[in-house]
Amino acid sequence: MKNMIKIADFTDYAQEVLPKEVFEYFSGGAGEEITLRENEKIYDQIKLNYRVLKGIDEIDLNTTILGQKIDLPVIIAPMAFHKLAHPDGELGTARATSLLSTIMIVSTFSTQTLESIKSISKIPPWFQLYIFQDRAITKELVMMAEACGYKALVLTVDTPVYGTREKEIRNNFDLAEGLILENLITAGFKLPKDFIGNKSKHFSSLLDNNITWADIEWLRSITKIPIILKGIMDKRDFLIAKELSIAAVIISNHGGRQLDTVPTSIEILQKNIDFIDKSIEIIIDGGIRKGSDIFKALALGAKAVLVGRPILWGLAVNGEAGVYNILNILKSDLEKTMKLCGCSRVDEINKEFLFR
Amino acid sequence: MKNMIKIADFTDYAQEVLPKEVFEYFSGGAGEEITLRENEKIYDQIKLNYRVLKGIDEIDLNTTILGQKIDLPVIIAPMAFHKLAHPDGELGTARATSLLSTIMIVSTFSTQTLESIKSISKIPPWFQLYIFQDRAITKELVMMAEACGYKALVLTVDTPVYGTREKEIRNNFDLAEGLILENLITAGFKLPKDFIGNKSKHFSSLLDNNITWADIEWLRSITKIPIILKGIMDKRDFLIAKELSIAAVIISNHGGRQLDTVPTSIEILQKNIDFIDKSIEIIIDGGIRKGSDIFKALALGAKAVLVGRPILWGLAVNGEAGVYNILNILKSDLEKTMKLCGCSRVDEINKEFLFR
Amino acid sequence: MKNMIKIADFTDYAQEVLPKEVFEYFSGGAGEEITLRENEKIYDQIKLNYRVLKGIDEIDLNTTILGQKIDLPVIIAPMAFHKLAHPDGELGTARATSLLSTIMIVSTFSTQTLESIKSISKIPPWFQLYIFQDRAITKELVMMAEACGYKALVLTVDTPVYGTREKEIRNNFDLAEGLILENLITAGFKLPKDFIGNKSKHFSSLLDNNITWADIEWLRSITKIPIILKGIMDKRDFLIAKELSIAAVIISNHGGRQLDTVPTSIEILQKNIDFIDKSIEIIIDGGIRKGSDIFKALALGAKAVLVGRPILWGLAVNGEAGVYNILNILKSDLEKTMKLCGCSRVDEINKEFLFR
Amino acid sequence: MKNMIKIADFTDYAQEVLPKEVFEYFSGGAGEEITLRENEKIYDQIKLNYRVLKGIDEIDLNTTILGQKIDLPVIIAPMAFHKLAHPDGELGTARATSLLSTIMIVSTFSTQTLESIKSISKIPPWFQLYIFQDRAITKELVMMAEACGYKALVLTVDTPVYGTREKEIRNNFDLAEGLILENLITAGFKLPKDFIGNKSKHFSSLLDNNITWADIEWLRSITKIPIILKGIMDKRDFLIAKELSIAAVIISNHGGRQLDTVPTSIEILQKNIDFIDKSIEIIIDGGIRKGSDIFKALALGAKAVLVGRPILWGLAVNGEAGVYNILNILKSDLEKTMKLCGCSRVDEINKEFLFR
């Protein structure tokens, strides 16, 4: 599409085509949206330091995450309700992701089945899990994901309660009728009759808001696929994760949607990177909009980044093709950043490429 | 009320329903209002540091202040003329405060009697005192408060002269006819005939602008209830307060209404917290608008916070019910902040929950 | 006048009543006016630290400068062409200054005679001197000032060339016909026929742009009244001034009118205060608009401040009475600041009254 | 021209007279233009520190660069396509440059011949070189430049790929038909038939994007004129340049046109100045718009500065005469800055003239 040259073009277009309450549900954040805004701004404050005359010919974006080779150090963040953005839904996202040969993390609240998404994915997806009060359903979800070939469980740990998102409240936002939470139904979850129209109430009441590290052990006892923790911030929690031999951690402030005035992922990464054992792979989340953002996150120690909202804007604008555009923009932009920095491979990116 | 989800919604609504000069009397500050604005901004710059997987179920907001158990670490700041905001006046505020089981500080310039306010208060209120040139009236006010059960005297020490509040001057603001300063009358205070219409002149001429530490000793000699000092900033004054075994200090810049370009209470707290004896309880004042603001003040060492203007906005919007809404918003928001931070009790809140 | 409660009110009013090119001549600065703006902003960033319960009754604003007692630590900055602001001219300013019992510095380019200004001044004024290429005229000016009782020569040292003031150039600003430079005429200065309409050209060509420290010695040889240097910034120049036993220095960036992107006087003061010998009295200039500004300058080590543009706004608004208003506003505001800070005398003001 | 008193006046005028896509091609930068904006802003944050009473009479702007005496420490930056700005093209720029007796750097993509430009230049120009995949053409260009008297080769090393300039893409900018790349044609370059309308594609495909330090050695083997490297940022690359006895380096971020969020040249200079061997002359590039900017760059260690876009605005506004105006504005402004700082010769400018 003409003049769709950067992520913000898709954001603007998505805002035009999506109903206001849907756009604001996807784009909004908690509280005054201070953290939401800082997520993007932080990257502009990190300055690059390039090398010259390195004779960089080909850029190689391959990397490995949890032992899986991917062609791009960008992973699709878990997000609920892709069908709200476009009828292609999660399948559209999965197909575009496959064209770039990277990983999609499928949300507990996906609107298409885990199996259908897996079946069209080139690289096995990961499954993002919320633990329900009903552990039988939780276990069923894990079993389903493992059975059809998902290769990791991404447990979101920063949602003991649903963040206060003003726009959702003011818009009286709730799920469109007809939107089906396929996985929950398959897992035997009985939707309360008034579910549509009372989403947040039910979400809060059905999810287990009091999970602990013991639940991580329980999860391990019921599945063999690795567990990734999403949303750790404090040094002491990183140390517990290390002790428990957690394979990977996603540093995230939940896209600024949970607790306002927390630091950006970049700040959390910088504070903790030195003592995190190299055995834990670090993925970073929040505010990635440009190739140079990815480059900077990697330079600071992340193994890969998650991209969230931009995927939904691509989907909203043009379904699968739109997601493909988004991923390609990020890919070319990362390649150009690397070429201009004098860096040819992902594993060469380090903090020497940052100024000061 | 629909869409009244945060304090700022009440502020906006109050601005609509109150006469301009009343709204600006309540909302305005001294000078260029630099300190007034910074009071709120400072909180957004303090970043939270949360823990995960703590299994927080119930949040307990109970705390103890001057030996009194309260259900919420939020106290009603002393403010003059509640009836200017709403006919419910101080009684409305007191009833709402009682529903949340916390403490109200009643102003010397309340528009309803100390006795009537005390009689409907679940937790004994505190009495905010200005010292008059006429010590007999001052003594009478103290006696009245003590007699009807007030449990502390809050002496305001930052008003040797009335701050320059431009909006009051430009609006030619003065007290509405019919507004009765109940306590002063009861105490035998003879209102000059031109009192209405010359408030600031009379306030300046009637209050004692030259009080000293010796007056604290005098107060102690006439009452047995504890004395709290409101408005101390300098380290040397904290040390004098400590020597005099003052029970509690309210760190405050008088809501930015007295001297412009003084620091925020948060900055004063941070500078002085380390050497203040634990025997002095610290309460903090100014700019509290969100649950996370309360949480941050407590994390930095405050035992409780005062909330002022928001109470008046609640009162203006809906009388007693509006105040109740305000307090409930702060309460739920504090609970949510604690849950998201992985902290279940007020006495667990400490600076480890702040980032860096 | 109603609602004329602070300096900015007079600035706004003056902008209404003065011709655009006159207002911009007075208000404008060099280059992008970066220094001009920072002159005012710097004060808002300095935070006050007040004491309480000091029992301050009377505020005493008396101070001594060069051995002269004045009632207010505010001196009138030397400014050209008071008659451009109002027909009262320098005489209006001098009368108002006398009512407050402080010192006026009369410009070389005053539009009324040195003698007439002196004759109505309660406190002997100072004479601001530019050195002309024609030393005879320069000497004559000095002799005239000394003869009629001026008590100091203020030599401006920061104008080896006239600063680039865009607004003057764009307005094609030049002196109104009929405006008479009384002192220059009295001193025997022959105005070129095309003087009106070519001010800056003539100023540049008539003033000596290459004066050196040797000229200070020459000045000393022709007059017994003390010499004050206005516009020193560098440590090495302060040291030379000290060696030469200069009595006082005015730290100034010429109101932001000469060289853009120099520091504010406050920054220069802070950098140099520690090594300046106490024998040199420091006066500070630029951006003083509030009582707290004066207080902060004194707290950082200045003996007095100059006030410039506000005087012209007072003059423009209401002649002598307007200047009196301006000085009174500053006086009351300083008194209130001192009372609120717990400080009763000018010589008690020190850096303990600043926060951090 | 009336009211054309600073560079920004020419920028505004140029924006009026040039076609939008041409103005934006010249003025635009890479990405979000963060670096582009900071290039100018950085200078306003550097504060000057002036001396007084130095008796500065004449200002001498002479300096020497690569052994060549020039009358002004300002060199014309290499820029493509001067004829897009004005029919006078590079010849207009060269004539104006000659009037000020300084050096012009002629771009590989100049629209007039190297020979014609050289023939009217008072001081021998330098030739900016891109290395083509076709080394024969590259060699031919170098030979041509050397043969007709160019005195240095400026090799641009920061363009392994063309930066993403949104405005060019959105404007679908491409070269006007009729614009002739004289040097390339002379060198035997065969323009592809679809060259017009596919500039960036062809530029990328024809230039050698993979040059290395070995190419520097190759260049040396084919020419005797000194090689200057333009666009080095990293300390290690400065050290290599030192080892290779490179005569001069131009610190530059390519006018913010290549990689967004890199530091300004001033920051790179400050970081590296201390260890760069005095044998390498440092020239600085980017954001120079005022005499004080030049002064600050020199104070921080640069031997001269390049000026780019302002030259094109001068050219657009009034051809050769406009360029002359631009250079004269910078010259007078630098002279005034030096006079006001108390500094008479270019080689006296040092960091003592900066505040703190």
C-alpha cells in the first residue's frame, strides 16, 4: 500500500477502520498511560554508535530461542481477540508469521482454535496461559496446547488483577456478540449466560488471582514443554526464576496496561541484566516500533523482542497481508540499522553499538 | 455516577457546578502555582517496582496513627468552609469519612460546630488550630475540641502570613454572606461588622502571625491531647520537634497555597526521613490523587497521607455521597496497586517497591 | 490599579500602550533570546527552604551598599531613554525610587540631565558610563556626574560591540525625533546630523569598542568616586577586579541583550561566589520579577539586585506612580517571602534558606 | 534583502520558492528526524564564557586546513544537485565561496563539471567521493579531480546503504528530468535508461555498499592527494584512521539523513577529542546555523566546520548572491561572537570560552 512505510502509518489507518471502542481497547493503557507513552519514548533516548568500512554485505537475522532457529529476532506477542481486529483473526497472524519464519505466541483468549493455528504455523507456536480458578480447565488447556505441538507455555505473571484502563470503562467496552473464545470452549469452560457484556467482571472472577511460585511447580508436573514467565520486574523474582531453572523470561510491563508508572522494559533490562544467569534467555516487550528499537533491545542483552499492537494494526488494515507488511517493515528496518551500524549478524549486536 | 472513575473527573465536574470564584479559591495556589503543579507531577516520576506470584488474596488497609486504628491510611486534610462546596458541609464529609473508618481533621474555620461533627464521627476527629492574637479565644477553641472528644490538635505552622493567591485577588473573592464560622462564634469571637467582604484583611489581623516554639509549650500547658505540627520543612525544625517529643508531623506545603517554589512534600520527606526519629509519625500532604500516590508516599516512609481538594470536589459534586465516592476510588485504587505490586498489608509497603 | 498585582500585569499593559517597536526595543534580547528567557526561568528552579515558628514580627529590608544605607536591596538598573516609555522619563523613575529610599543608576543615554535627576533623588544616584572614543567627552561626563553628587561610576564592560537584536532590526527601530540625549549634549557631544534614524551605526562608531583594564586605571586617575564593573563573567576577570580593588561588581548578561547562550547571572554567581573576596560587593542583574527572586539572589551571595525592564513597564503604564507600584510590589513580595521563610533581616538571608 | 538577517530567514524563503519535494529532499532527515532536530538544538545547550576589557580591535578569521590558508573556518559541505536549488548550481556556490576565500567540497553528484567549478575557485576545492561498484569509473573520477587541481578527496564512509527518508518516499521524490550528473557522464558512467525516476534504486545498486579499510589503501595507491574520511563515530575507527595516518576526519551524522538516533557531531567530538592525535585535523558537520555555533565547535576542538543546507537555502533564494549572503551572515556573526567573547584570532578559541 502506498505511503504505508512505517508502523505509525498502520496505527493511523487502523484507528480509521476499527470501531472506536475496539481501537481504544487495543491501544489503551492503565491509568494516565504514563508507562504506555514511555514505552515508546525510551528508545529514542538511546543513541546508536556505528562502525564504518566494515564491508557488510549480507545481513543475517537468524537467531535461536529455546533451541528453535528463527529467521527474525521478533516474536508475536500474545494478544487476545485477533478477530476483533479482522476476520482473518489469529490464522491471519499465524500465516504472516510463518512467511517470516518466526514464532507466534497464542493467547489463552484467542478467537480461533489452538489446533487450527498450529496446523498452519511453519515454526511451532507458543501458548500464553492464564491460570483459571478451575485447575481442571487450566490443565485441559495445557494438555491441548502440548498435544497439538505448542513448544512453550508463556505464563503471564503480572495480572493478579485486571489493570484500570479508563478508555475501556468510559467506552463501556465489552466483547462483541459472536466472538467465540474457541480454546476455552474446547477445554470445557462453561461461559456464564451474561458473559457478553460483563467481560471484565467474569475475567476477574474466573481467573485465579492468587497464583504463586508453587503453581509453577504444579504446571511443571503436568507438562513437559518449557515454561516462560512473562512480566517479572524485581531482582529477587529473577533470582527465584533462576533457581527454578526457568528457561526464559519475558521482561514486560504488559504494554502499559496493568500498573501505571512502572519502568519500561528497557530500564528493567538494564537494571537486571548483569546478574541474570546466561542460562535464562531474556525476551523484551513493549514499545518496539522500529528496526532500531529491536537493535537497541538486543544490544542491551535481549535475545529477541515481542511485538504486539503493531501486529493488530496490520491485521486491522489488511488481514494477513497487513501483518506481513508490518513484519517486513520491521525486518527491513532492522537490516538497514545493522548495515548502517556495521554489524552483520544478530549475535554480534552488543552494547558497543550504543553511544556512551 | 457514570464515568466518574477518577479524581480528575470530580475536579472537572466541580468546576462546572461551583461558582468560578469558589472553585478557584479551593483549587488555586500561591504565586505562579509552580509548587501547586509539582505537587501532583512528582508522583508520576516515582517508578514502582512490583513483585510477582506472591499469592495475594486479601488486601488489608488497616493502619494505626497516634495509637488509633483506622481502616485506610488516608486522612481528611483540614480545609476551611466545606459549606462553600455543598450544603452538607463538614457533616457530609464527616459521615463519608466514618463510612470508611478513618480520621477527619476539622478546620478552625469549619462552617459547622465541632460538636456536631464529632457526634457523627465513627473515629474521633482531630482539630486543626490557628492561634489567634486573642489567646483567650484560642484557649476556648482548644477546650471545646478537647471537651467534645477530639483526639489531636493539628497546629498549622506555615502561615505567619497569608500566601499571595492571585486568583483570589483577581476574583475579589470573599466569603458568601450567610456562611457562619460556627466555632469562632461559639468560642466568643466577635466578628467585626465588615467581616464579610474583608476576610483576608481580618484573618491577617486576628491571627497571631508571630507564634514561636514557646507557644507549643503554652498549648501543652492547657491541653492533654497530643499536638501535631503541620508544615515543617527544615531539618533543624524537625530536630526541635523531636526534642519536644512532638508525636506527629504533617509534611506539607499547604497545598501550594502559601509560598511558591518550595519543594514538594515528597522531596522534603526524602531529604529528612533518615534522621527523623521513628518516634515521630510522619504524615504527608499535597498532590495525592491516585492509589499509587498513596502507595509511593508510604513506601518513602509516611505513616498516612492527607487528602484535601479531592474531598471538596466530591462534596461539590454530590455532598456526602460524593466524598464517599472519592474515598472509595482512592481505596480501590490503593488496593489494586498493592495487589499488582504483590503487597498485602500497609505495614509491608517499603522502598523496595520503588524502582531504583 | 485594579488587578495590577504582579510584574507581568504591568508587562502586558505596557505592551498595549507602547508602540510595538518601543516595547520590543525594551523587551527584546540578542539572537534567539535563549538567555533572555532563561534569565527568568532559572529562579523557578531554585527551591526555597523555610523555617517555622520563628516569631517574625517586623521585616527589616535595610541594607548597605558601598557604605550607603538603602531601605530595599533593589537598585534601578541603568537603562537608556526612559522618555520613550513615558514623558515622566528618568525624573519619574527617580522620584519613585526616592520614595522607596534606594539607588537609581542613571544611564549615559538618559533623556533628562544628570543634574535634574540628582536634584530630586533622596539617595545619591550612580552614573552608568560608556567610554567614548572621544576621551574628552568621556571625562566631561564623569566630571559632570561627580560634580553634581553621583556616588559611583558603573562601567559597562560587556559591550565591545552592540548585540544582534533581531526585533530592533526587523522593526527598523530608531530613536524618535525629539528625544534628546541631555547628558551627551551637555558634555559637548556633537550629534551627527543623521543621528536620528541611524542610532546603532552611530553608537557603534562613537563608543570605544576596544577598552581595556588600562582604561579602568585612567578612569581612576580622573575621578575619586568608586568604580563598579558591570558584566564580568569569567573567574580570571573577577580576579583582576579583585587585584585592582574594585569595590563592587554587577553580575549581568545585559538582560540577554548582548550575547545569546551565555549563562544566567545566577549561574555565574554560583560558579564564582566562593573565591570572590568579600571585599568586592556583588550585585546581580537579570530576570528579577518576584520577591522570591530577590530573596534567592541574596541567599546565593548577592548584596543587592538590579531591576530593569519592570521599571520601564511601570513607567509606561503610569509614569512615576507606575514605577512606585512596581517597587512596592517587589518590596511587599520580598517581605512576605521573608516572613514565610522565617527570616527577618536582609543580612540573615543565606543559602540555608535554599532547598538542597 | 530586507529582513533576511539570519539563516532561518533563508530557510523560510527557500521553502516558499522551492517545489515541496525539492525542499523536503534537501531539508529532510532519516526516520523520525530526531537526530536532525538535535543537530541544531545541541548548540543552544552549550553556554559561552566571555572575557571582558580585552581591547579586541580587529578580528582575524584566518585559519589553515591541510596546510591551506582560508579566510573563514567554514567550508562548504558536499551536497548533491545544486542545480535543483537554483540554475546557478555549483558554479554559483563556488563563486560565492571564492569571495570569502574558503573551500568548497564538490559532491560526486554535482550538476556541473569538476573542471568548471575548479576553474572559478579562488581556493582549490576538495572532491567528495562515493566508491562505485565499477572501480574503473571510481578511478576515473579520482583522476579527473586530481588532474584539474582538487586538493583533497573526501570519502563518505557512513552510507553503506541509503537512509530511510520518509519525506522522499512520501513525495515519491526523484530527480528532475534534465538534471545532468556531469562528472559521472564525463567519467564514462552509462546512465541506465530508467535512471530518472529510479534514483534511489540505482544509487544503491551502483554504489559499492561494502567498502572497507582496504579500499582506503587502494585509493591511496591511485592518487597522491590526501584522503579525508567523513562520518566516523566510534573510537576504534578513529584509532584505525590514526594508524593509517589519515590527514583529516569530518565528524558528521550526514545531516541526520542516514541513521536516526545517532549522537550529534558535538557529542562525538566531545567523547573522542582527547585521544585523537593532533596530527589528524578534525572538521565538524551538522546543525551549524549561527556564528556562536561555529565558535563552540572550534572551542571544543574542531579546526573548521562544514555548512550544508544553509548554502542551498542561499542558492535557492538568490543564486550566487544568496550563498554570499549566507556566508557573510555566518562570518559577521562569528566576528561579533568573538568580539563579545574577548577573542581575536581563530587559534585562540578554546574551551575556556565555554561555561563549565
